[in-house]
Amino acid sequence: MIYRETGQFKAHYQDDQALFPIAQDRYVVFAILLITFGVVPALLNEYWLNAILLPFLIYSLAALGLNILTGYCGQLSLGTGAFMAVGAFSVYKLMVAFPGIGFSPMVVLSGVITAAVGTLFGLPSLRIKGFYLAVATLAAQFFLIWLFNKVGWFFNYSATGMINAPPMTIFGSIVTGPEADPIAKYYLVAAFVAVFALAAKNVARGRIGRNWMAIRDMDIAAELIGVRPLIAKLSAFAVSSFYVGMAGALYFAVWLGSAEPTEAFDINQSFLVLFMIIIGGLGSVLGSFLGAAFLVIMPIMLKNLMVDGFGTTSAMAEHIQIIVVGVLIIGFLIVEPHGLARLWRIAKEKMRLWPFPY
Amino acid sequence: MRRLTRTILAALMAAPLMSGIASAYELVMPTLDYRTGPYAPNGIPFANGYGDYLNMLNERDGGINGARISLVPCETGYNTKKGVECYEKLKGEGQSGALVFQPLSTGITYQLIPKASVDEIPIFSMGYGRTSAANGKVFPWVFNFPATYWSQATVFVQYIGEKEGGMENLKGKKIALVYHNSAYGKEPIRTLEKAAEKYGFEFMAMPVDHPGQEQKATWLQIRREKPDWVMMWGWGVMNQVAIKEAASIRYPMDRFIGVWWSGSENDVLPAGAAADGYLSGAFHQPGDNFGAHDDIKKHVYDKGMGLGDRDRIGEVLYNRGLVAAMWTSEAIRKAMEIHGTNEVRGVHVRDGFEALEIDEARLKELGLEGFTIPVKISCENHEGPGQVALQQWDAKAKKWNLVSGFYEPLRDITAPLIAEDSAQFAAENNVTERSCN
């Protein structure tokens, strides 16, 4: 029906290996980009931009990062919160020490710093696997948060250990600090997410991504066919931490504005991002977005529906929301253990074969 | 299923209609409360006291000077991210917009301080939040009277000095601080370090991570190090656990002092008789034998509109919420008086806070004679009196009693620290000090 592929001939290998080989997929991606950058900022108010879309986009980026490591390369990590903290504290130190280098390069740079830290903590993955690796990354989580609490240099010796984002501008609009323009913030974050989501999709379909997936599916077989585990695993840790670090930088500087290590980046943060990719779909770029939407946007919508629509008290709404989200997670995972992205993939297959799906 | 969808749709469509009917000017007072999560035992009584007092004003007087109060709660779970979402949602609520925010969380207060200044909404972080916000020249939108954490820490040091027979006897003593490992718990550290330098006692800081259910290691350390006094900056379940742990190592309770957020019935009752003698800071009386409480029972609970249980009126944190509501509503009243209109907004309420003066006579009129200390706020001083008393738990009678007078803080320690910290904030955020003349 929608996916009518009649007439789409692929005459070159390039066409067959394109980022989006089906024309309809390309149109949809263009449409989403157009809506994201053209329509959304014009339609939505400050509350939507600041309180709903910003966290959604930032968590999508973090989920994307973890998906590269866990979904594509099969290395379980519980250190996402700590790696986000590395990104946040890097961008804070950069903003305070070198305000001249511009905000976007700072975010990328803090991603690079996080990548270095992530690679370091990825070293144990060469010897240990599975749940044991999860425990090793858990050590990263606790060690890094302890470090950011303990060493005054990271928070410029402020009395409470809080870090505050000073105002920064891009093309003349303020993007961090309290006076930031919500539309400018949204554009900045959306641009980062769009560019790096496409980059992730691109990396995943190429040689590096295939190496990761080979390691994920069976590491001994991968080694036998010539994939070097050292390079593959550490590059997954580096790229993943790069994404997570950028997400952490945006999370602190653009969304929250100030943060303290124990609350903003605790173990629950790591679990939240891990649940996003499990619910959204492991090894899928789309899944990262779906998972983030499920765990960021849906609870807020549910709460607003109950409080504003049905007039439930806010505490009751919170309890109901905890129950409903829990039930939905179980429900979705029973219907499709491979996550929301898999549901979409099945639906898409059926649409391609329509009217005779099997 | 179809019926359910229809109900949802109907509710969605009805919501904007319902809000359209109210035409009279309402004073929107958002409350960021938490009735869920590990901090709920403390969040619930505070929210009840705050809401009950304002509902009582609505029922008894028809609001403030005839303008009704619209209480808009939003559940934060003491979580900073949810607090920010609530703030964004409620700041433009109704015709008046949010008039004042009372976050009841130091973490959320830190988040909101820069935002609220831009949105021109005052923040009333009553006895919590950022201490250096006491400097009204740098923080015109934030009020943290009647006293700050730093003032409180110096009051505890004075109390300890008194019990030891003079400040000179503090030399060589060991004082430990058990604190919630967050911006909140870390607040008093610098003050206590300075005090330790000045009086020559040894200071030990012991962090407890959120939510504070696991403190065995901390108390083992206390048992080993044997500090002469222990102070605590805790909140939520952390308080109960700490007091139980202290009881289990038989630490003398009359040498264990909690901040005023660690001194309510919920914190001491679980430890039973062992909690007898535990001390905490206070700036108001416990109990429900005041005129305002009678009015709440008569106008709110008798009509079945009470937010909590009737027999829990007068608990420490209930009264804390009540006193917060009292000061807030008086600030709004003052704002109406200054600007000569009932249709006040956040920017006006800020002026009301800055000109707030509640003396004994006014407290008596409000039915709260002797309930708390008189408060006078000025342009440069947002901390107000800064005085703190101590209360002690009587486990047999299950009652808190004030056991000391109100101490003056050691301003020679706190004033330079406040100046330093607010100057740092001003430098980092490009804030220029305003003049107060």
C-alpha cells in the first residue's frame, strides 16, 4: 500500500547499500527532519520545548550511544550515568576555563574526553563478558561519581558541589543559562541529535558496524573471520561514550542548567537509559528514539492527562503513572521481546508485502 | 474500550472549558510537593500544613483581601528533573501566573534560582536552599528567612559550647556531621570547617548517599571514632534510619543534633523509646494549641476538606508548612498593600516579601502568638532574623519541646562566607549587584 516498491530499480551496488534503500523511507526521514526543524518550533510553546522535547532529544542521544555499545556490539554497560557526568563536568570546565572556543565545539570536545574515559573503562571488556562486564562498568559508575563529589577541582570548589552553566551564545542567541531562548536551545539539541543519529546509522551499516555486530553475535567466530576484538570492542566503547558524553553535556548545560553529581547522574540514570534501549529495541537507531519517547514523554503526558483531564490529585496521578508505565513495559515486552523497533519492522514488512502479507 | 476512549476525549475537551468558567482573579500558588518516594514521610505533613492554611484562608476570609487562592499542586518526588518540569508547567498557570515558588528541596531550589529571576517569580526557600541567597543584593528574587543552614550550624556550635561549659572547652573536642550527600547536606560543611578552625575542635564529615537507607558503615565509623557530638543534615527515610542506628550503637541522644529538617515525629517515632533526648533545630513551636489550628479544624476539617488526618495537625512538619503558608500569604497581602491592587503578580509579590514585617502583634492577630520569631526582611537581608532554637524529643510523652531560647548566629563566621559565595555566583552568572539605597 504505502510501501509500493514497484519501479524502484537498483542498478548499482551503491543504491542497494544506501542509508535508506527504500524511497518511502527517505521521504519519511525528510518529512521528519522538516517537521522537527520547520514546524515544531513554530507550533509548540515553551513548556513543550523546555520540559518535554529537550529531555526527549537528549535522552535519545544517550540511548543512541548506549545502543551502539550494548545493542550493536553486545557489551552490557551500567556506567551510562557516570559517562554522562564526565561529559557534563568536561563541558563545565571548558565553559569556565575557555569561554572563547564556542559552545558546539565544547560539546563535541567533551564527547571526545568522555570517549577517552570510556575507552579506559572498556579495557576490562577484553577479558570479561556479559554480566561480569556489567559489574565492571558498575564500578565506573560509582568511582566516577565519587570522584566528582570528592575532588573540588571538578566543581571549581563551590560550597555545595553543584555546577552551574554560565551563559553561552551560538550565532547571537543564548543557548545555556537562564536567559536562553527555548527555540535556540531546541534547534541546537535537535541539530546535534539529527547529525549524530544519521552518523550512527551510517557507521552501523559499514565495516565498523559489521565488526561490532559480528562480535555481538559470536565473538569467537568473529575472531576467526578476522575481526580484531581489541579494536572492535574498544572502538564501540569509544564511540558509545562519545555519544553519551555529548548527551551528558547537553543534559547539564542546555536542559538542567545546574547539576550535582549524586542526583543528576546516579545509577538510576544508567538504568533509565538501559531500559530505554531494551524497550525501544537493541541494535536499532529508531529504537533509541522510541524508547526515549516511551520513558520520557509518555509519563509526563500520562500525568498531565490525569491531573488536568480527570482532576486526580498529583500524588495519585504519580502512583497511577508508576503502575501504568510498569504494566505497559511488561505488556510491550510480552508482545514483542525485541522492543518497539521490532514492532515497527514487522509492520513495515507487512506493508511492503501488502495486500498479501504473511 | 470505545467507552473509555470516549470518556478520555470528553475529559480532554472539557478541561479547557472548565478553566474558562472561572472569571474572578485568582492568586495562583503552585506547590511542588512530594507525597511519593523515599522523602514522602517528610513531604506529606509539610504539604498538608501548607495547603490547609491556605484553604483555611479561602474558607474563612474568602482568600487574601478577598482574592481567592488557587492551590496548584505538582508532584516532584523530591526529584530535581521532575521539579523543573513542574516549574515549567506551572509558571504561567492561570491569569496571575505563579506568584511564588516554594520548592521544599535544596536541589530544586538551586535549579530554579536562575530561572525564576528571569521569569520574575520569587522563590521562598524557607530555611533551606542556597544560603548565600541571604544576600539580597545578588539574589533579589530569592528569600530564605527565617534563618539559613550556615546560621543554624553556628547555633549548634554555640549550643555545644554552652553544654561543654564555655566555647573555650570546644578545643580538642570531636564533632561529626552525618549528611545527605547532595547540595543540601553539603551546605553546612564550609561553615563548620571555619568554626573548627576558630574554636579548635576536630570536624569529621560523613556522607550518606541517597536515599539513606544504608548507614551501617557510617555508624560503625562513629562507634570507632567516638565523636563527642554528632550533627545531622538528613531528610526523608535517612533521618529515621540514622536515629535508629544511633540508638543501636547506644550513642547518647542528647549529644545528637539534627538540622530542623531532621526533627519531626516521623523521624524519631520508629526508634521508639531509644530516641528519647534527641535534639534538633527549630524556628517555631510544635503543637496544635494555637488559634490558627483551631480555625483550620473549624473551617477546613469540619467541612471535610482537610488534606491529611485530623490528629496529625500540629506535628512539627505540619506546623512548618503552616508557617511557610502564613509568611507567603502575608507577603502577598503586603504586595497588595504596596501596589494598591488585588491583581498582584510575581513581580509584585517579590516587593511584598522584601517589605515583609511580621511582629508579635501581627502574629497575635493571625492566631499564632508566640508560635515563631518576628521577621523583618529588607532589600539587602533576605535571611531575616537568622535566629535558631533547639527542640528535644520526649519519647514518653511523644512530644517535641523547645529546650532553649533563640540563639543569634555567629555572624563573624557566616557573613564573610555569604559575601564570598554570592560574589562567586555573581561572577559566574554575570550578575551585577544591585544597590539597596
